[in-house]
Amino acid sequence: MLGFSLPKILVLVSIVALIWYGFKIFGRGRELEKSIKKGDISGGNEKQNVDLEECPICEAYVDAGASSCGKNGCPLPLG
């Protein structure tokens, strides 16, 4: 009647795998669609902008919130 053979098992496994990966891909598409509607299309790889300020003595650019430029010869702390 119902004999299990290697080709039948392989076809069944491949069908199950195709359905499984199809749902995974469909789910990712829906998540991307939701994030686009929210306006968050970066997907977590968001880079941050940093405001820089130039030291008037040594002309090095440092973070605007830094207390000094960090160079050894610079006499002027920022702030």
C-alpha cells in the first residue's frame, strides 16, 4: 500500500523545507513593510551624528561635550 521509499521521503522533506522558508521570507517582508510605515527603515544599523567643535589653539576637532582636546601640548581645555 503505502510504501516509504527514499525518493518519497526526500520529496516530502523538500516540500516541508520550501513551505518553512517561504513563511520565513514572507514574515521578513511583512516586518520590513511595518518598519517602512513607521518610518524606521534603518533596521537597527543606525549611525549617530556627532557634533564636533574645533579647538582654537591646536585646531583639532573633538566632541562638543569634551572637556579638552586631549593633545599633550594644548594649554586650553574646551568648554
